[in-house]
Amino acid sequence: MNTTTTAVPRPPGPPCPWWGLPLLRSLSRDYLGFVQRLQHAHGDITYMHLGPEHAYDVFSPELVRAVLVEQADHFIRWERGIEVFAQAFGQGLLTTEGETWKRQHRLLRPGFAPRRVAGYAGLMVDAARQALDDLVPAGQASARVEVDALMTRLTMDVILRTLFSSRARDEARDASDATQVLGRHAMREMFLPVTPPDWLPLPGKARKRWALRTLHALVDHHIDARLTADPATAPTDDLLAMMLAVRDDEDAGADTGLSRAELHDQCMVFFQAGHETSATALLWWSRLMAEHPQMARRARDEVDQVLAGRDPTPADLPRLDWLGATLKEAMRLYPPVPALMSRRAVKDAQVGDWRIPAGSLVRLTPWVMHHDPRWFPAPEVFRPERFTADAPPLPRGAWLPFGTGPRVCIGQHFAMLEMTLVAAMLLQRYTLAVESGDATRPAAELNVTLRPKGGLRLAFTRR
């Protein structure tokens, strides 16, 4: 279903000689830069003929909502992207479609409701305290910190505690490395028509096999241990316990819970996606706080006034308005997942003034909208006031770090709670600064998530 046969008027776009292969090469080398230039040259909806694909890119909030919200039933996720992600995630919530996805979402959604998520705050605070308290050695006023390692380790600890009630540091380190390996491979494989078998002796395949073995073994170990544990002593308040307990009231079958395979695949999704995106957002937030000491001071003063030295709780979030605004603005400048929100039209759809025929590929890129001066004046400037409670409302769909529509990220409340608690505790303890020689902000590198190229190092000074 990747060709269209009905001749229809098409939006503007670049020339596509040689079946669009030069354009595909440019996309693979600099995806975000390419699509940003595409919008500047051709407008909010563009067309390219790329090999067998009739590909449309949409770049305005109104058009994105037409695809993801108003006509969501006209589209499914891009098959090639799902094929790549399914190698790690199996048939979990991220990769399924149709009735399978609806059932999974119906079963799992209650576990991520704000009230349920608030119950994980204590685990998040404990993980943050353990990660942050000893960053600067005793007797020193400051230290140089590898922030990417810090945030990855911290959010990995959070997801291990909330998903499995586990605090194993060795497995967390290996799992973190494995997640990064799979992200790099996924980004490369997305531009191939098929994925070469992993058993082939090709560059990087051994590392990919190791990464998949590591993550599957970790998840299987925790599931098997829980299934064989004494019910009287097994944890009852983590995400795995929730998944074991769910039952589908709309299913008349005898066994309406998740199967063993479904448990595995959902754990893989929550484990990988649940720490990587939060770590990425906190990385960029830390760098922006270090670059803008006045804004950081305002956030620190707010934290001090609201918390008065105690640990944060979910009830504090509405009063941490400026801190929340700094996090949202960081995710505007550097959305953790800035691209690859691609859809396949399964029915003809009307998007703005254009009809998109069934079979077409539609790509949506939050990065472009987040950097569009029509929605965000001076888009390259860090301005948290865009997101304060008294700020003018943004066009719906202009800010998309968690997506929108029926397939909005199920973990968005979890992520916002985690990031706000961690950020508040960090500001209680340290002042961040850019070290001499690191004045230039690291380039952003897209490997599914948007990480600082070469890592991120900052000076942490005890308060």
C-alpha cells in the first residue's frame, strides 16, 4: 500500500530526479536541517516522489491536527518505522495498530493516569537524591560533571524502580548502553528499504545483537522472577504489578489480562522509552540553565520559596510555574523526539487545501514547528515565559514533545512529574555553569532521540 494510482493535484516540492535518491541521501545525512529548508522553500505542505513513495510533509499546527486528531482514523503508523522499532519493542503499545492497539491502550491507560503516576513520586525523589547528593566530592566546592551519564543513570534508576521495584546498578549501566546502541541503529535502518539480517557479519551488527540480548534478558529476568515470587511478598505498587493485574472488561474471554509475550513487549516499551526521553530533555534543560544564570536563579528562588528545603511532591507542581516553563521551553528548543512521526494514509484525507490519496506517506516533524517564528517569535532564543500560566495560549498542535491525538504519549504525565521533581532537587543542591572552553552549545545529533553530540559537561557548584 505504498503507491497511489489516482492523479490528483499535488502541493509544491523540490525536483525529484533519479527516483528521489539524492533527496533521500540528504534526508539521511541531516534530517532536521533538510525538512526545515523544505518548509522554508515550499510552505506548510510539500510533496516529494521518493522511490515508490508519494511523500507529503506537513508543518503547521492546523495541518498536523488534521492528520493526528481530526482524521486520525485515516492514518496508521509508517510500516517501515514500525518494522524497525518492533525489533526491540515487539508488539507493544508503540508498534501495534487497530484493535490490538486499542485493547492495549485501554488496559494500560489507567496505570498512567495523573493520580496513579503521583504514587511513583517517592521512588523518583529517592532516585534523584541518591544520584545528586554525592556529585561533588566531600571537601570540594564544585566538580565537572558528565551530565549525559548523570541523567541517563538517574532516569534509568527511576524506570527500574517504578517498573520492576529494582535498583540494580550494573544492569542499569548495560541497559543504558544498549539503548543508545539500538537508537543509532534504528536511525540508520530507517532509511533502508529492508533491514539486513542481524546475523550477517556487517559493521555494528555484533553490538546490535548484544544490545537486544541485554535488554530482552533484563526484562525476562524481572518478569520471570515476579511470576514465580510468593504473592505475599511480591511488590504490588509498581508498573509490572499493574500490568499483571489488569483485566479487560470489554473482552468476554476467559483470560482477559496481558499474555506473557504482551507483558514482555510492554515492559520493553516502557523501559526504553520511559528513561531515554526524560534523560534527553533533562540534558538540554541543564545546559540551558547553565547558559542563562538569571533564568536559573529565578527557578531556584521559586523552588526555595515553595519547598523551603524539603523534598518536592506532586502537589507542589502547580506552584513551580517558572520551573515547569523552563522545562517546556527546553523541550521546545530540543524536543526529545523531534521527527519520525510518520503516517500511512489508509483512506483519502483532506489536509488543508490538498487531498492526500490513500497509500501516501505523511511525515510530521515537531522540530520544524517548534522553530517556526509564527508560533514562537525569536525561535532560537530560550524564553521560558512562553509557557508560564499567564502567557498567551499557543496554537493547538504548535508544541508537540509528546505528540497529540489518540496516540499521544501515554507516559506524558509520568515524564513531566519525573523531570520537574529531578530539576527541583538539582536546583536545591547546585548551581550550574558552562565551563571555559565549552561556550558553544553542543550540536544536536538525531538518533531517534535528540542528544548533544559528544556528550555534555557542566560545572556543578554546591549551594
